[in-house]
Amino acid sequence: QYLYLNDDFLFAKPTCPADFFTHEGHSKAFFSNRAYIPKGKITGDTLAVDAAAINLRNLLKNRFDHVITRKFQHAPVAIHRDVMFELEDVFPKQFARLHQNRFRSKTDLSPSGSLYLHYALMIERAVPAKIQYRYYDTASNALPLKLLKLSCESDRQRPKVHCINSTGDRPIGWFKAKSMQHQLSELYPSANTKRRHN
């Protein structure tokens, strides 16, 4: 068992295995209440993240005759190694194609994220669950205030995990970038920062 994190997933306070795995060892899957897989087919305007979700919907429909509609929160994914190996055995052509892509592609499937979670749910190796979570959009004008609030909160008030992310190519801007850099350095001080303060 292990946790998979994207580079924009962050822990906001201490966690434990029970936050991500059940007592029976099932992975916990954190569905989003806001994000859904787009309807229709992939077009030239489809974002890579949405293309991966559409590809996944088609793949699992062919395998299980079940249509998925929901995405997951941008949170750590609790993974069983044997299920990941099983995925590669079940979908060898798709994984071979993934290995050939150096960058994001319209043929992607997000194997360590949505593919794993949806597949694990269907074979009863995962269960829907909840976790204290927040999503921060870097394109939002409210980002500096939200990060300031986070830095002032106690451990009891903070979420366990959060994600700082933006979809597409929307610019952050100089002020928000500087504010984000300052607030995150306060929340996650490096060893060098600690030495300077001492």
C-alpha cells in the first residue's frame, strides 16, 4: 500500500493511515461534489484533464458496462500495488500507449488517479469516503486572502489535505504569485528558513 500525490497536493496537518484506508484495507475514494466528467466526445478544445476522464469513461464502459460520471477531489490516492499490477494486466495496450507519451496527451487515462480509483471501486477494493479538504484556484482573485486565512487557522480548523491548482493556462499574476510564495513559505518552512529565523 502507498499514497500517490500530484505535485499540487499538500498536507495541511498530520494524517494517519486510517484517513486513506479502511480497517479492512480498502482504499478510500474521495468523490468531488462539483467536478463531473464532460459529456460527449473529445474535441480540439478539450482540456487534457477532461480528455483523460472521457477516455476513462469509455474504457470502463467497455469493460464493466457501467458509465462513470464523477471526478474525484484533488487529494492523495490510497493505492494497493496488486491492483495497479492488475490494471496493467487488464489494459496492456492502454498502458503501453501511456509509456510512450512524454507529455500530456488526449489519449491519457490518469492511471494513478481516477483510473485506479474507479477500477478499485468496481472490483470492491475501494469505498467512497470523505476527508477534510479544500481546493484553492490560483486564478481566483480571492486566493491571497484564502491562503492568509489558512495560515492563521489552528490545526483543528485546517483541512487535512488541500490542493493549489488551476485548470488551463490562466495567468496567476505577480501579486498573487508573490502572496502565494510568502504564505506557503510560512506554512511549509524549509530547513534554511528555520535556521535564518533561529
